[in-house]
Amino acid sequence: MAHILDNDISAFEALKSQLIANHNGKFVVIHRGKLAGVYDTFDSAAKAAISLEQPYLIRQVGSAQSMPMPASVAYRPVHAAT
């Protein structure tokens, strides 16, 4: 069964060497298989990403660790409008 973020994860992996060369340490938003933006902090990436239709992927370029869940899930409960 395909994961809902498989296309975004594949796009990130395809862009990884270019992203490391140009944006190492920054946070990127991948949406519908395309780079949607590059940001200095996770918070700024998440704030920009919430305007996109879900799902979207936020990853830190060059980071060995990745979030255990999509940023849209991790970020939304804390910052969602009530």
C-alpha cells in the first residue's frame, strides 16, 4: 500500500544533493512532488505550509533525523485555530 507522502518523499530524495549544496540546514516544504519553499526555521516552514492543501512534507536539509510523522500532523494540533 502506498503511503500518502510517497511522492513528496521521492521528490525530496531526488532533490537532496542539490538541496544540500544550496540550502544545507534549512527547512524545505515539498508539496505534490515539488519544492514549495525553503525556510530558515521549522516554524516558518510550517506557517507557510499550512496554507497548502494537505498533505505536505517538511524536512530539514542535511539532517540525519526525520520527523516520525508528517509535519502537517505534528504542527496542526498545536497551532490550529480553535
